[in-house]
Amino acid sequence: MAIGDCTRLVEKVVARIRGWGARKLSYTGRLVLVQSVLSQLHVYWSRIFVIPATVIDRITTICRNFLWSASISMANSPYHGSLFVFAKKHGGLGVVNSRKWNLAMIGKYTWWLACKSDHLWIKWVNHIYMKGVDWKHYEPSQNTSWTWRMICKVKNIRKFGYVHNNWATANGVYTINAGYQWLQGSMAKVEWYPLVWNRFNLPKHSFIVRLCARQRLLTKDKAWAFGVVNDGICEICKLEDETHMHLFYQCPFSVSSWQLLKDGFMFLFLGRISFLVYSVEVQIFIKKTHCVCCSACCFLLYMAVRELVSS
Ligand SMILES: [Zn+2]
């Protein structure tokens, strides 16, 4: 499959995105739609073909621009955020890395080469191409098909993984998810994961709090650096520049908001009673409620400041 063969695939993605009322959707709504487009790509096309990296990058750029600016521009603008193609617990948006997922999908064929000699397709491949050569050392000639050469390329990338993870042994079982996780590599869990992706949170709160945790919100000091506003002074206290640290931790308004939240929480759940007197289930509930309240407070603080700036 060449790049030209995938034009129809890119057109389908663009047509699908164009059909959505993007301007009326929140970031969270757009993220759900991006995941649905990419998941269709993963579930169907990646399973069958080695999709050229250029095509995957083009689709990823379209989805990224749609997420951050509600446009379908193919320009690789530096002002747009990334799609953060890794798991939520690792700080991402839960969007799958399409290139690696495609490799993991095609890895299934190469695993068959290593372990499934009785498979009809493997028998055919052995008869036509490999002719008894060991799968680890086989190299395709240039006059074989592009798809076969790509499968062999994936084999060369992954053969260490098959051995390292015991997938190529008699009892080894390769799964696409395991192959994908291996390609992603080990990543540390971010400490703010329970706060941001608590399932009790409203999705729009999670999205804004995640940007806050990564210091990616558009605060006034950044807008000033871009030349969008005349100064970076905090609109609430007019004392210091509006940075993440100031807006959420140092501004007198946010300090009093956090104090009010803390007082209310103590009054409702704790008071003079020790946290430990509650059952484990109630303790978990209290912790999750605390996360929900903190996320909502963070979201409302940010929205209040943005309203002040825009008014
Ligand atoms: Zn302030």
C-alpha cells in the first residue's frame, strides 16, 4: 500500500470531521470524536495493511488540529498542543499511538511466522518467499511485494521482543495489546492521575485540570508573550503576573477559595472525627469526593479568570 493508495482514507477522515459541528463542541466532546476516528483506523485498516507513516502522521495532525482548534487544517502549527498519544495514567489523553498500534497489529503476522508453521498463510509464504529460511534471518528481495517487505521490516523491528517476552516459545502467546505496550516502553505513572481522571469528575473538569497539572493552560503571562494582550498582570488582584503558580496557589482569591473548600470539606466529613473511624468504602468515597471538589474548584477558578480577561 503506497501513500497515494491512502488518499481515500485521509479524505474519509476529513469528511467525517467536517460533518461534525466542531465549533459547538467542548474539548472533551472533540476528544471523544477524535478517539472514534482513530479507533476506526486501528480496528479496521491497521489490522489489514501496513499504513505508511506519512499517512498516519497526516491523519494524526488533522485530529490534533481538530481537537485544539476545531479546524481541519493539515498545517503542523506549533501553537497547537500534542495529541498526547499515551495512556491517561502516564499523563496522556488516552489516545492510541497509531504508528505503534499498526506495528503491533502487523506484529501478529510476524508472530505467526515464528510460531504458526501450520497456518495456511505461513505455508504459502514459506513456499513462495522464505523457502525454508529461518524467520529470524530471512530478508526479502527487492522484487517482492511492498506489503511483504513491510511485514519483514516489522519482523526485524520486533524479533528481539518476541525472544525477550517469550512470545516465540512453544507456549508463548502474542497479543496486540502486549505488543503495543512493549513498543510504548515503560512509563512512570503521573502523581495527579487520581485527581484528574477520577470517574466522578465531570469530563470538562478533567480536561482543564489535566492542562493545569501539565502547566499548559493559556494563562495571561503566556498570552502576553504571544502579544495577544498588553500585559501579564493578574486580573483579580492586579499584584503579580498571572502564571499557573500565581493563579492557582498564590493569588489571594484562589487562596481564600481553597480555604473555603477545605473548611466546607472538614465540616461535612471530618470535623473532630478521625478519618480512620470510617469504613474503607467510605474512606474511598471521601477521597474521591475530595478530588471532585478540588477539580471543580480548579475549573471554576480558571473559567472565572478567563471571563474577567474577556470582559
Ligand atoms: Zn492574582
